[in-house]
Amino acid sequence: MVKHSLPFDPQQTAWWFVVSQGKLLLRSERIPQTSWQQLALSEPAQICQIGEWQGLPCLLAIYQDRITDPELWHSPRALLMAAEPHWFELAARAVQLSLFLQTHRYCGQCGCAMQLVNWELAMLCHKCGHRAYPRISPCVLVAIRRGTDILLARSERHKPGYFSILAGFVESGETLEQAAVREVAEEVGVRIGNLRYAGSQPWPFPHSLMVGFYADYQSGDIVCQEDEIAEAHWFRLDDLPEVPPSESLSGQMIRALQAEAGKTK
Ligand SMILES: [Zn+2]
């Protein structure tokens, strides 16, 4: 069993990020600022500090007991729309770390119990020295522009009428730029160039890091990858279908290209 990295003090006032099976406890749609005692829950399995806000610690508490009030537990997605983006970032960190701690209780190399390192966020096997860090899976987003058009695709997972820019996971040994070029070629058969970094966003579903690039169309006709892309088209930037909200990086990139195209008209 992993050790508590912090002594448990039920009287301590903190921002409590209580996670149970990937879901966060919210009170009035917010992270509760209170003591554990006030939360009226049984003792958590593990506590870990993940940050500080307004002079109070942000504590991750992994809760393993049975939940009696499921309506209070939410996906971190519920905080994506919060007025201040740090709530989503902290929630992303809490949920990702709880997944990491729960899936690294035993060493992948020798099978012995692992323990949380106190001075860095890592799990260590004292038997063989194997050390594991929270898993982060980089995923590239590519917004391809051709004049006043943007290439948008609908994945098999999305409902008809909802389109977004292309996305794909980075493979071992690949640069972010190589991943962007490869993914676009695989998913829609188009060649791109002039990649420009757009930004990044943690995406805790369950442990992605989105990295966005703008790119220019170079050549090729759209050929959708089977079982992955349901449809893909060039859309005029001033006449778009339903796209992701502006809280997500893909939504921000689409709107930025729209604004840029509006200026150069
Ligand atoms: Zn080991």
C-alpha cells in the first residue's frame, strides 16, 4: 500500500480535490474549500498536495469507499467552463495523479509494492530502483488552412454535424511536427507544410496533453481513413458547422484562424 505523502488532518482547511474512480466531488459546482470533517466522508486512502491557491493548499484526496451520493461527483470536464482556467488545470492534475497513483501500486519490473517519493511526484520501487512518473500522452491538433478555407473532420465518435480539426497521438521516437504531418496524411490523405505552434492544453481524459499547430495545405485530395474519420471537408472560415467550444484548444485555434481570415479579406 502506498504511504500517505501528507499526515491526515481532518480539521485542516484546504481546497479538497476528492477523486473517486476518475470523478471529482463538487459542491455547488465548485471545488469545496473546507475541512475534511465538514465534508462528512470517511478517511481517504491517500492525500497528496497538488498546488496552492489564495494561501490555502490544494489537496488531492483519493477516496475509495462506496459513494452514496453520485450526483455530487463529476468529470473534470464540468470545470472546463469555469470562469478561471486554473480550476480546470488543477482538476486535470488531480484526476491524472489519482489515476497514476492507483495504477502504479506495484512495480512493472519486479512486481514489488511501490512507494510515493515525497520530494517529487514519482513512485519508486525500493527493491529494484524502478521509478515511474505520471503518464502524459502528447496528442497533436492540426488546423489546416487553404486560403479562406479550413479542413474540418468528423470522427466516427462524433454526432453528425459536429466537426473539428484533426488530432492524433504522438508515437515513440517522433517529433511533434512529424506526428502532425503523419496524422494528417493518414487521416485525410493531405500533405501540409509551414507548421506553426499554436499552444497546449492538459486534457485529462485520461492523461493527454494537447499540442496545437497551424499548418498550410500543400497538396492532395481528401481521402478519409476508414474506421477513424466519418467525413472531412473544406469549410469556408466565415461559414462553419458546429465546432468545439472556445474553452478547448481546438475551439480556440478554429476561432483564431477565423479572425485571421477576416482581417486578410
Ligand atoms: Zn521493482
